[in-house]
Amino acid sequence: MNKTKKPTIKDVALKAGISPSTVSNYLNKTALVNVDTGKRIENAIKKLSYVPHGAAKSLRTGKSK
């Protein structure tokens, strides 16, 4: 990961050793994710200081808050 860029779901997935779609499913609660996998995702999020991009989610869902 480039240190000047904010981490992405792909970076979290790479750090956790899983696919980006699994990270997305976990964050959006769109599918069940194994407890151990969820812990790996949470650890990767903390280590990378990942913060979901609100505008990107709004574009994807067509909803804003």
C-alpha cells in the first residue's frame, strides 16, 4: 500500500488474506462471514486505519445520509 493514499477495501482484503468481496460483505452485512474471518478483517482495519468512504457508498447505493 502506498503510504500517501488512504487504505481501500482491497488493502484490507490483502492484509486479511481474503477477497475484497468478503470484506465488503462483512462491512455492509450483506452476507454471513465466519467469526474468525471477521476478526481478521477487524484486525486489518485497525492496522491500516481504514475508514469507509461515505461518498463512494452513496454513489454505489444511490442513497445519502
